Amino acid sequence: MLVEFYILVILFCVFPVFLVSLDYLNKNAELNRDSYSVFDFDKFVKRKEEGDDVDVDIAKLLDIEKIAA
């Protein structure tokens, strides 16, 4: 009777906690993977308005203050 009790305790108490922990770790890792591919669009647009390094060099050679990108 005691062995069956321990088996039930393991199955219904420890195992669900283990599964929930694995699910949490999986979702946390997925969020970390997704955060790497996110970029700041406003910063990108602002940098494009100012011009890339190549555009700035071309503008200096042509004596132009701004390049329309």
C-alpha cells in the first residue's frame, strides 16, 4: 500500500510541477529568441533620413548638405 501511495504522489504532484516548469522555460527561451529579431523602426528611419555612411561620403564629394533617401 505504501509503494502505491508514493507512485501516486510522484505521478500527481511532482510530475505536473516538472511539466509546468519545462513549459515555462520553453516559453521564456522562445521570448528571448524573438526579442533578438526586433529592431527599433524609429531609429532606423531617423538614421536613413540622415543618410548612411556611404551617402554621407557621396554628399561630401558632391558638396550637398542632405541626400534624399
